[in-house]
Amino acid sequence: MRVARVTALLAVAVLLATAVASNSEPVAQPRHQLSGRPEPSPAGRGAILQGIHKIRHVVIILQENRSFDNYFGTYPRADGIPGLAGHPGRVPCIPDPHKRCVRPFHDRYDLNIGAQFHYKNAIAEIDRGKMDGFVRQQEKFRRSVPPHDTMGYHNGKDIPDYWTYARDFVLQDHMFGSIPSWSLPSHLFVVSMWSAHCKQHDHPHTCTNARESPGAPPGWGGRHPPPIYAWTDLTYMLHKHHVSWRYYIFTGTEPACESDARQSCAPRTNGPRSFSIWYPLKWFDTVRNDNQTRDIRSVNHLFVAARKGALPSVSWVVPSGVVSEHTDGLARVSTGQTYVAGLVNALMRSPDWKSTAIFLTWDDWGGMYDNVAPPRVDKNGYGLRVPGLVISPYAKRGYVDHQILSFDAYAKFIEDDFLGGARLNPKTDGRPDPRPDVRESTPILGSLVKDFNFHQKPRKPVILPVHPKTDLIEPSGAATWRIGGGSGWG
């Protein structure tokens, strides 16, 4: 397993070195009230948005499969795990199938395996707001691995860079995934605020809601319809308003499975020209029709653009399996942190830093325990809680944002900053589709603008080590976690 670890770190190191040198019915209400607020009046909205245009570059970094409690459950002042690190309440007791008590524990292992995280699993884990189904779901699907890994959490000594970003910038402790489902619907929501299946290309009215199976190419695996993504995505709006964008991909492989019954799948090669459940954007009709597939690039191009001070207005950055932090027992937390710190360092060293906002999050909860039940906003969600970080020269220092947020807040910020407040609304965007609502206008959704102080002098970069000292350790039986199972810890 040491060889695999070295290979993973070398992959990240080569990427960073090359970039530097290159020129080229879903959920119940939570245990405590997460009340919304009415939409502000036009005058109030203007006050809230004051200063937003100082941000000329938005970069959304999307990692994989971590719940808020898994990474920040013991963070001070955050809504973390009850009874731990000074948080009020009793430490939760989560029952296993035999009604034995399993409590959250400090997991120092660099490789983690969560419970399954499809829609039906999410509903079972949430269990009508009791948030007590995680161990039962993991034991049901992960019989060959440590049964209670889903209850583990990491602390600041395990993931020091992530906690430093939280202390120096903004941590969001009520960031919810947009949908309680797996990676493909989640990634579709990130770019379009919907997950659907369509019957006919270029006819968005033929699309229907799809929480689980929105479509994948033949041969990808599972029982999916073809990928006809005819509804409107955010890049269509950006293109129409002449706003530059890029979708950056770390070329590599992807470990996620479609099947609930399997722990891991044979790796699938991913890149700007391939289909991936982690980067489905290229399959949108609008992207192809507008000749925008050229804006889907490898992540090396992001490093080059940052160094030259040529960042696009809007960027999404998605990982490969090796740097993803995916909870399949194959992706190391430390490798993902190294990769993300390298991205953030490059953006901070850029001439564009003074006008950049970095939003860092994880696409779904990955089957890892979280104690806060998601609010219900429509038939699609929200999904379970994930970590959210805001990193910017205008970000508030050491601020914990308690607003209710979801990935839709990223679109809302982009629309307010670059599109004059226009929403991805089928009644106004010229491409009517039957999405259940305009997610960015959900009354309960908070505003990312509140994470900034646009009156402060732009803050200097906080360059962090990409290989920080960490308390994470390698599990002795890690090699047995691959396809076919084994004895767990060995």
C-alpha cells in the first residue's frame, strides 16, 4: 500500500510542478429549527449585494463524499457533534442492526469507507429526521470492511490545512447538498440546479425529475437511460451574457459505483473528452450547441491561467479519484488535502487574487455520519450536510456562517455578480423546462455575500504547506479493502 500512497502523492506533485513550469420524499426538519427568512425587498437586496462586484473571479472547488461532522464535527463554535469538544448535548448513540449503541469516534485513518449514499440510503440514514440510520446502512452494504467507519470524524490535527482555512476565512456549518443522492445528480445540481432525464435533445420540456438515474452513456454500467441533458445549465446563462467560464478536470480515474451492492468499481478513465459522473457538463445540449466544450479543460490550464492573471470569471474544479477524498477506502484524505492546498496556493499567488472568491465544498456526504437533518425545500432536497469554506481576500476572518445554504447558493452568487440577478428560471431564460422550482429563489436559502466584508482592505494570501504535519495514519489492512473485500483492518 506504500507504493499506492507514493504513486498518489507523485501524481499530485507532478501536477503542481507541471502547472508552475507550464506556459500553456426526501427529508424531515432538523433536530433544531433552521428557520428561513423572507426574501429582502429590492432596496434591502441592493444593500446585501453592495460590494459583490469586487469579486471578478469565482472558483468552485468540488471534492468528494464528506459530511460536515466527518471533517468539522469538533470545530469550535460550529454546529458540530453534540457532547464533543464543548458542544452542548449528549454524544449521539446510533443503533446497529442488533440495537447496540455506536457513538462517533476520532478516526485517525487516512482511508475511510462510508455507508452507501444513493437516494434510498439517504432516506434510511436520515430516518425521518432522527439521523440514526448510518450504521444500519453501512452494515447492510459494507460487510467486508470495518462496519462503523461511517461514525468516524477527523479533527484539526488530521486535516490541518482545512482547519486553517476555517480559522483564517469562513466555515459554513449549514451547507447542505442540493439533493440526498449520489455523485451524478449532485454534480448536475452544481451546474444546473436540477437533475433530470429527458426524452429528446434540445427539447427541455421533455425532461422529467430524476433523483437517482438522470442518464449515462451506454456501457457505463447500471440501468441508466442515455444522457440526454436538454434542460438549461448555468453555462448557458453565462454564455448568453458573454461571461467567461471554465470547467477544470483533474484527468485520471474515478472510483464511484452505480451499484449499491459493491464497495468499489473498476477505475474509469476521466478527462475533458470523456463522460464522468463527476463531470457531466459536456453532455448538456447547451454546451455542445454553443460550441463550449472547448471550455472544459484539464486542471493544468487553471494553474497557467492563475499564474498569468487570466482566470475566467467563473470556474469549477473537479477531481480525479486519487485526489478526491472519496469514501471508498482508496482515496486518501491527505492526498486530497495536498491537492486542494496546491490549488488554493496557486490562486492566492495569482495577480487575480485580490478579486477572487474560492468556494470549497464536497459533492455529497459519502455515507458519513452527520447529526443535523436537512430542511425540506422541495421534492428533491436538500441533501445531507457537507463542509463549506469561503476563501477570499474579502472573506471575513474566522467567521462561522450559520445560514442555511446549499450548492444553489453558488449559482445565486454568480447570477448576482455577473448576470445582474437573472435566475436560471424556465419562465425567463427562453428554454422552458419542468423543474419543480427556481432553487436560487428558495426563501430559506442564505446569501453568500454575508460571508464577505467588502469594506476591508484585501487580505494577503495565506500560503499553506501542501504536505502539512498530520496525525493521519495508514490502516494496516488497507490493501484488503479493494474489490473482493477481505478482513477489514487485517
